[in-house]
Amino acid sequence: MEDRQDVMRGLTAKLRTLGWNLISRADRFMNRLYSSRFNPLYHSGALVVLLLIVLLLTGLYLLIFYRIGEPHASVTRITDQAWLGRWIRSLHRYGSDAAVFAVAIHAFRLFAQGRSWGPRTLAWLSGLVLLFVLLVSGWTGYVMVWDVQARLLAVEGARWLDVLPIFSEPLGRAFVGEQAIPSAFFFLNLFLHVALPVGMFVILWIHVSRIARPGLLPPRGLMWGTLGLLLALSVLWPIGMDPAADAFRIPDRATLDVFYAFWLPLTRVMPAGTVWVFGLSATAIALAAPLWTRPATEDKAKPSAVDARLCTGCEQCYLDCPYEAITMRQRTDAREGVYAVVDPALCVSCGICAASCAPMGIGPPGMTGRDQLERVEAFIRLVPPDPRDVVVVGCARGAAGFETLAAKDDNGGDPAVHTPGTVDGSRIFQVPCAGNVHTSVIEYLVRAGVGGVLVVACHPRDCWSREGPRWLEERMYHDREAELKERVDRNRLRVFHASAGEHPELAGALADFRDSVRRLAEAEAEAAIDLELECEAAELQEAGS
Amino acid sequence: MSRVRVASAVLVALLMTFAIGALSQVPYRAESAGQAWIRLSWRVSAPRVEECRTLTPEEIAALPIHMRRKEVCDSEGLPYRLRIDLNGEGVEETVIRGAGTRGDRPIYVYRELRVEPGRHQIDVSLTPEGGGEASTGHAPTEALELAEDVDLADGDVALITRSEAGKLVVRRAEP
């Protein structure tokens, strides 16, 4: 049994690594083109929400002109409206296609990042439901047009349902031309096409219910860029009309929307029972992902714990937690006020709370501020500080992470055993997330005599813990609790954002910062020269000679 | 940002947009050319075959008071035999029973024959099993029969169904 679990975990790990390598390369490529702020791969979820809004607005317009009594004719009339109807219909169609594309990227990304289990299970499952509802809603939308493709989809759907022992007569008979298709069929389609998207917004609310401050819309530049491109596509390449569905003609030629009907060429040649077996198996595998993607119990990070004696009730961890896993409760001991309580079912063990706590009273075991200080002390003992070099404090999942460097670096290993790896000659002090770095660690490094500290975080919209880079920046430069003390020389600090695939960019930033640190060291050495003493020494030397 | 990078960014955005447009309307040939279909689709409300039995006084006494009756009956729809011949060759001969778990729903026929375009002789019959009268005790049930030559062009679909008068007819696309 354990062997089988190990094999499953091995397979999952290989699959994830493959996906992660693919994503890392794609991220780097898109970051170079659009910058991390406008990288559409980082905003796939928000783009879906934007596109759903576009579908809602364009759908309202189409609804005004659609007639269930003459579906094909009414859609043809809409398409014939050269100035508005044609491109609104096209925008509705292209927007729905882009939404499926964005959902696929979003789901694949989270799977490859291992963000599909534990407290994230609800988001994963509700996301799958959203995808299912989106596909079914699209199906009803295509059937509403009642052209050749619509008939193919309707007949195929009826063929699947007819193998279920719940209908006394085959549904497929409705489409053979024995009788005119009742308006009730098109009314049902229309109802579902309107009701399902409304339901989607409810599921979307569930989808983001466990995260604080969800980013529901992409940045403006990306938003207007996406809308502009889809609008241009709609105007320049509007969707045409296939011939009306005809039960007395073999549906030989049609246009196929790959995003919604990619399965049609496959399923049409399969027996309906086989389609069910494949469909249900794929669904079961996807739904069970939280089970088969979760790490072994011993590899799982433990949820945060609070040391109530140290908690001052400042609420900073409660404010910073990206997953709303922390609540403040009234104290029951002799002290007055509130203290933080972590819900282990919601905590993803990102450790962001550890960095927001000045007295270091909260965090996952091994990741609290105190644990970090112990580690950094050991680090300094192992790596004597060099005032002309830089220590890289790197997020495990970013460009300076062991997960990405292990293959390249012989010293790469488990950071818990204090075996620092290197990136271009500089030692790495690794943390699970840049948002987990307690500012005391940075201060400790600088005061120990390290030339500079380069904190390598993921890009703000690509953080596995959602808000790590944001809070890191705030704590270092904008006095957010637990802030980096003013006494720490900011010239010796730098934050750099780099995703797992951006090693060349990291190397460039590191070289640049190292130069800057060396110039600082030289300047300090020059400033330390006592000119009077130097002159006296020179005079004495001259007199002696 | 260099000009090359801006141009590349624009180009990639345009390519992705074009890909969405292209994948949204891929030409698809659902069926190969050079074929025609003959569909058979109709339903028949089959008479019910009922078998009744008088309960013994002991059986009646064993029933709850509000469910006591003298006679119990089991019924199901009369089975029919479907026979399809195409160009003189038997394609199918099956006994069809009423749909539903108790077999008391109407009988339906739903078949699709794929043929080459051209002229085809089709013979279809749906006859009650056991002659009807003997088993039901009602008036004999009429058989449905059709024997017709059908001309089918490439891509045509002919539908054999029941007319309003209840006879089997061939329906074609309206010219």
C-alpha cells in the first residue's frame, strides 16, 4: 500500500515538475515582453472574471434580439447588424473562448505549483465546478443558435443522455425531424444560458471566499489591452453564420469551436458508454487532485501556532494573513485585550504572519522569527561575513530557491540543515516565502558585517502565498509592522523580483548590487583613512630617509 | 523597453488573439461525403396485456384492510416484432417491448441506416407478437408496414415515421 502511494507521489511530482518547468519558461518569456506587472499568465484568474463581465454585458444585448421561436433567423438578424450586433456577438463568442483558455492556464498553473490541496481544496473544487458550468453554459449558447454545429452538439448530448436508464424514450428522437423542435427546448437552453452564468458568480464568491483581498480584476493596462484586442478581433474577423440545422441533411461541414467542443471529434466515434467512462474518470481524477497532489504527512509544513504569552494583540498578523486564517479573540488569562488564534484548517503555512509579528510570537513551527534568528546565527557561523559580498535571502520557489537551483548547485540542499547553497558565488539564506523573512534577520545580517542583503522574492502577482512580496516591501521601506529599523543602512539592501525561470535576470541584478556594495566598501575604507596620521607618517618617513 | 521588445510584445499579443479567433471557428467535416442516411423514428402506444387472478380468502385476509380487493392484475405492453429489409436483404429483426422499467410505456423505434447515395428499396414492418387478439382479448392490433423505393442524393436523409393517419411514410427535406 505504501509502495503504491510512493509510486503515485513520484508520478505526481514528475508531472508537477514538468508543468513547473513549462510555466517557468513561459513566465520568463512573458515577463520579458510585458513586464511582470502585465504578464497575463500571472493574472489568468482575474482575466476570467473580466471576461465573465464582458460576457454578461454583451449577452444582455444579444438577449434583447434573440427569439426562441426562430433561433437561427434571429441570430442571423443580429449578425446582419453590421454596426453593433455583429461585433457584439463576436465579442461574446471570443470572450467566452478566451475565458476557457484563461481558466485552463489558471488551473494548470495552480496544479503545477502544488496549490491544489489542504486549505486550498475548496478553491480547487469550486474552480472545477466553475469550469464545468462554463463549458455547459457554452454548450447551451451554441445550441441556441441552432445551426449545423448546434445540431451536432445537441444530438451528441442526447446520445450521451440516452444511455442513462432515466428516459423511457431516446431524447435523440427530438432532433430527427419527426416533429418541429418545440420552443420549450430553446426556452430551456436560453434559461440555462442565463441562469448558469448567474450561478457562476455565486460559485466565484465561494472560490475566493477563503482568501483575503482577492484580486478580481487585472491591472488596467492588461484589462484594456485584452478588451481592445478582443474587440479588434470581433470587428476585423466577425463570427459568421453556419447554415441552419437541417434534420434532412447529413451534417457534413460545420465550424467547430475548439475551446468548447474540442471533445466532439473524439466522442462522436466512441460508444456513448465509453464517453461516460472517460468523462467520469477524468472528472474523478480532477476532483481527487487534492488527495493525490498533497505531500506525504511528514513533508507537510505545520500550520502556524501562536505563543499567547508573546502576543500583544496588535492585530498585524490578522491583517496580513492572505488566507484569513487568523482571528482575534478576547484573552482569558490575567491580561486584558485580545490575542491571535490560528485556524489550522485555513492556514497554508506560508509563514507571512511570522514576519508581521515584532515580538516573534507566531508562525509555523521552525519558521517563526525566533527560529529564523537561530538559523541566521548558524548561517553566519558557517559563512563568515564578507563586507565586499552579498548574501541572497531567497524565496524557495523563486529564482534563488533550492527547488530551482538544486539541479545546478552541488551545495544545494535542505536549508533546515544549514547548508547554504550559492547563486553566482553569493551564499543563499533560503526562506519558504519572502514574506516570511523577519526584518530582524535582515538587520542581523547587516550588523554581522555582510556587505549587502539581496532579498529575492517572486513577482508580486506570482507569490505562492499571494502577498509575500507586497508585505516584504512594506516592512522594509514603508514602516509596516514588523518594520525594518531605521538604523539599518538601506544602501546595503535591495529587493529583486524573479520567478523560478529568471536566473539570468537574477545574476544580472546580483552583479549590479555586488558592484554597488563593493563601491560602498571602498568608500568606507577611504573614509576611514585619517589624513593627519597619514601625513605625519609620510613626513616621518621622509625625515628618516 | 527597446523597440524590438515592444514589437515582439505586440506581435505575441496579436498572435494569441489570432489563435483565439482561428480556434474558435475551425472548419470541421463531421461526416464523410458519399453517403446518405435512412432514419426510422416513431412511437406506438402498444395495447396492454393484462393477466388477472382472483385472490383466495386467506390472501385477502393477509392484506391490510384498506388494500383488500378480490382481484390482482399484472399488465405490460404488447411486444412487437420489427423487421427491416434493405434492397431485399434483412437488416434487422427484433422483438421490441414497451419502454420503462415495467414495460408499460409506448414502444419506440429509433434506428439510423447509413447507405450509399442512390435508389434503395426499403421494407419495414412492425407487427404485434402473437397476433394481438389472442393475447389481449381486445380487437386485433394493426401492423405497421412500408415498402418503398427511396432515391437518395449524396448527403440526403430520409425519415421513415408515422403520418398523422398513423401509417408509415417516408419524409424528405422540403424542396
